[in-house]
Amino acid sequence: MEIYLDTANLEEIEHVMQLPMLDGVTTNPSILSKQNLQPKAIMKEINQRVDGKVWYQLTKDKSEEMVNEALEIVELLDHPVIKLPMGIEALKACSVLTKQGIETNMTLVFSVSQAILAAKAGATYVSPYIGRMNDIGLEGLQFIEDTVNVFKAQEMSTKVIGASIRSNHDVVAIASRGAKAATMSLKVFKQMLEHPMTDKGLVQFSEDWNVYQNRL
Ligand code: E4P
């Protein structure tokens, strides 16, 4: 399973990106808007700190403009993934970029039918938004399961990346339903890593070891 950090915060990225289990960094316009640098400058800074894929979401409306924006960003990154927000213009641009060998992600996907169209356009990844679906009373996990099943049944190679993930339980739930990737905040990544029983066990082992060593 691929695991991405969903952030443009350079301190956060430096903090964890050396960890070998992280596959890169995903961004979106809202995430970039929290920084005080121009978008291209932030993307370059992220690229310098990440040994993995760096994802950038296009902001233009028309497919030709989207392709041009993508090509400018691809120049800056070692392993780019271009995110396209779901829509007819994005599907057209996705197809063009895929044919040029550029990895793509159709994002803001909220139905299996949208996911099918993204796969048909050649998207490398599609992003069902689990948290935002649950927020409006829909079944985010069922959506993941249905998308994975349809891709399998249709032999579509597009990978499902779970987005809008709110907890480590979401990560496990989407992994067990066949999602090949997940993107998450540092908070959720830490939830994956940490457990109070691990902490308690470490203290106990350390205390027992010290007692034993002092007795010898
Ligand atoms: C990732 O591609 C998405 O942009 C992100 O996971 C959305 O998460 P949010 O719903 O917490 O903003």
C-alpha cells in the first residue's frame, strides 16, 4: 500500500519524509494556500525534501490550460503526479497527459460512475473522498469497496487512493477493501504509528531490564 502525507508544510515534511514507509507528498489548492510562498516555489521546496512522488492539483478550468499548467509543474518535480479535479475538461486533459507518460490522479471523485470515467481517461489514480462523503451522510467505505470491485471486474488498472481520511481506522478500513494508496495528515500518520500499549510496554521492558542489570 502506498502512503502519502497530505501537506505542504515544510517542517512536517522534513520531520517524517526520511521514513521509508512514506511514498511522497500530496497537495491541493487549500493546502498550498496555508503557505506564504508562490505555488511553484513551494512545490520546488517540497521536491527537494521528498524522495518519492510529489502531487500537484491543477487550478485552471480549460483542458488546454490544464495541460500547460501541468507541463510547467512537471518540469519542477522529480516524480510528479498531476491531480485533476473531476469534470469534462479535466478528463480531456487527463487523457492528454497520460498519453505523454505523466502520472495523473482524478480527484474530487464522489461516485463510482465518475471513477469509471477517470479510469477510461487513463488516470493512474482516482481519489474517493471518504471523510467528506461521510460528512454528508453517504457511505465512504462502501464507495471505496464498490470502486475497487468495478475496477477489478473491468480489469481497469487505475489505482484507488483513499483521500479525506480522518483516522487510522479509515486507513485500515480502506486497505482491507482493496485501496492501493492513502493520503493523510501528519496527525493520522501518527495515529497509525503510535499506540498507548506500545508506550506502556516499552516503559515496562525498560524498567525490568534496569532491575535485572542492577541485580547482576
Ligand atoms: C487529497 O487528495 C485530498 O485533497 C484531501 O485528502 C482532502 O482531505 P480533506 O477532506 O480533509 O480536506
